[in-house]
Amino acid sequence: MPKTLGEIAIEAGLVTKASAARAGRLAEEHKQPLVVVLVRELGVDEVALVGALRRQTRVPLIDPATIDIDPEALRQVPRDVCARLRVLPLSLTSDGGDKLMRIAMADPTDTSAVAEIEQLTHCDVEVNALPLSAIDELVDKGYREVNTAVVSRAGNPGATAFVTSRYRSPEAESEVSVTAQIPVATLQAMAPDEPDDVDLRLTALTNLLVAKGVLTEAELAEAVRKLKP
């Protein structure tokens, strides 16, 4: 039987059993995905968590800085559904009568969320992993920038045209987003069967985040303190 997110977090040493149980209760009480409670309430490092998920599930991990969202995929899933499930539609392809939607999730073990997307879109779903903050930022940015407006065609008021502005990657912004600075590519190169190497890379990743100013030493120390039983 596949492991749950809580079990994976416990095995990775990111939370204690007591903390995982508390997170489960809070998630149920507030009707939020467990990953949100783990990261936002318990202070679990989201990059370490997605690394643990990748090792356990072998789900592909995406670097948020390389994402190019397909507007057609976004139109298949309402924004409020994506925000609630922490799911980001990435692309939509078809082969004959079969349609495949590629999505990114903060919690690839959330089978109920996958089932809801499949039922809503009538597509087969291919799951990828992405840190929670990247999901939140790109869902907001994607639905804000992929706007479909109905406008009158010049000289033909009776007709309509759809004008779509594609999503702009974070590198194109004058101010680079925080998620674009997350060096997830270092996790992508990890061999899932080499836990010692993973620990070393995560340490290097933490040092890099501190050096870039994405994470402060004080924030790191506080996150570590919260994880201690």
C-alpha cells in the first residue's frame, strides 16, 4: 500500500509521529490539504519535503523556474479548485480520443485530489511534484495572466474574438519571484536510492537558500526548533 504524506514526512525525519497526527487533525478541522498544514503550521521545509516525496514515490520533480503553462490546461480546471487542492495544470494533450492532463502537485500522494481532477476534466492525469510555495505562486500568476477576453472584431461588431495572454515565466519579470530562485534542479539530479547523498545535497541547498537571501539563519533555526519533539 502506498505511503501517505504523513508517513513519508515521519520517515524522512521532518516531523515526529505526534506532530504528524496533530497535522492530520488540523488539516481535517480546517479542511486543508495536509501538505499545507505541515509547511505553513508546523514549519516543515517544503523543499526537503518534496525531496522526500520524490524518493518515496518516484514522481518527477519540476523546477518552477522552467515551467511554461499551457493556457488550455488552465481553462479545464477552475482556479478555486486548483487553490483548494494545491494543483497546477501544466499541459493538455490528446491522442485519438484519449486526453492526458499533466499537473503539478504539492502532495503527489493525494489520490483524492487526483481523482477529482480526473472526474472534472475527463482526462487521464500525469502527476509531477512541485514545492507548495511554487504551486501557490504559479496558480495565482497563471490564472491572473492567462486572461481570456471577449472583444468585438474590428469592423464586425456581431462577431467575437478570444484574446489570450500567455503566462510569462518568472525570469521574464523585472523582479524574479521567490519560487524562481528555488534551486529545485539540485533535487532533480538526486538518485532516489542514495539517502546519504540526498542529505548532503539538502544541506548544500539550505546553505544556498541562505546565501541567496531566500531563507535567513533565524528562520532556519526556528524551523529546526519546531521539528524537535
